[in-house]
Amino acid sequence: MAFDFSDLTLTDADIVAEGGERWIYCSELYPSFVFKKQKPPQSRDLKNNLKGNSMKMFPSLADRIVRKEYKAYVDCCLSANRNLEDIPVSRLYGFAQSSIGIVQVAEKVSLDGESLGPTLASIYRDGRLTEGRLKLLNEFVQLLLDWEMPTNDISAANIVLGMRGGQEKFLAVDGFGDIHVVPVRTYFQKSRKHQLRYRMTKVARSLGIHFDPERFAFGLSDLV
């Protein structure tokens, strides 16, 4: 089914989530999608470092992460000799004109088809990280490796549980793509694995669970 989004009207009341670089909107007219709007530099909490100062001087850099995200997604789709249903990130559908300007269109990761799915952080906090879901989390990590998806700041806040193909899956809704000036993660498996190992170790520490960096697997202790 094709969508032209010609009647896409978004307001502050439609914001369902917010990150450092984007506002996330949902629309009742298009319940299968989320719409991401890049924040202008003046609306971001820019640090007094190379990245922050560069964005202040060159506002066009505000869209850099989107370009890198799409490159990683497209590269994976084009090189994959596997079912696209298994890609371990939210699907990206391009861009649309809206009442607030150009927005990204992405898959809504949801358990019920209506509301956003729970983050890994909220699942753990609420005591819902069962052994079965931990197995799904380990499958997600393995798929990131298998799909050779470069990552940057994947965390427990942007790993989301949703339904795809009638099954629960953990998917990354943000934090993928090679944002380095020299894109070593794009071309070198060793660099991708090193970054993913680092990010998953941080995820484990934030939740208070164990991550085995050799097996790329989270531990099963102290779970319901």
C-alpha cells in the first residue's frame, strides 16, 4: 500500500518521545509509522566540544546522523542475502512533507499495533525481563553482528520490544550508523564488533546484569 502523507499534520501534542537530536511523533492517520523531526542546533543541548562547536558553526551538520543512519540501513538491505523481516532495526521508509516540514518516516515498533513498544530499560525496571526475553535480546545482538550493522550509541533506552511477523523482537530504533569522520565501522568487522561489545557492556552495566564480551551474550542470573 502506498502512502503520500499529503494530509500529515503534526503538533506538539503528537510528540511521543524525544531524544537529544530528534522529536518523535505519531499520527492517528498513519498508526504503523513514527515521524522523526530533526532538532535545529539551537534546540539541542550542545556541549562545548568538537562536535557541539562544529554544529554551532556549521548547522548543516545537524542532519549528519540521519545521513549515516540511512547509509547503514541501505547498505545492509542491499548486501543482505537474508530475509529483510529479520533486520534488527526499525525499518526506514524515507521522508515526507508535513505541517512541520520534512520528517523522517520509520516503522513504529509496537506490541499492540498502537502504542510504542517498551524500551529494554523499562522492561528491566518493571521486572519483565524474563529468560525468554533475554533470549530475544541475545538474538538481537547476534543479528546486529550477522547483518554487519555499524552502531554508535545503542542503549537500553533505544532498544525497543515490538511485534514483527507475529513474534516479539527487540529492535534498535536509534543509535545505528557509522558517525565517525573515518568510517572504519562501515568497512571493518573488527571495528564493528569492538563498538558493539563496548555498547552492550554499557547496556549490561546500566541494567545491573551480566554481558559476556566473548560470546556476545547477556547472562541469565537474577531474572524472573
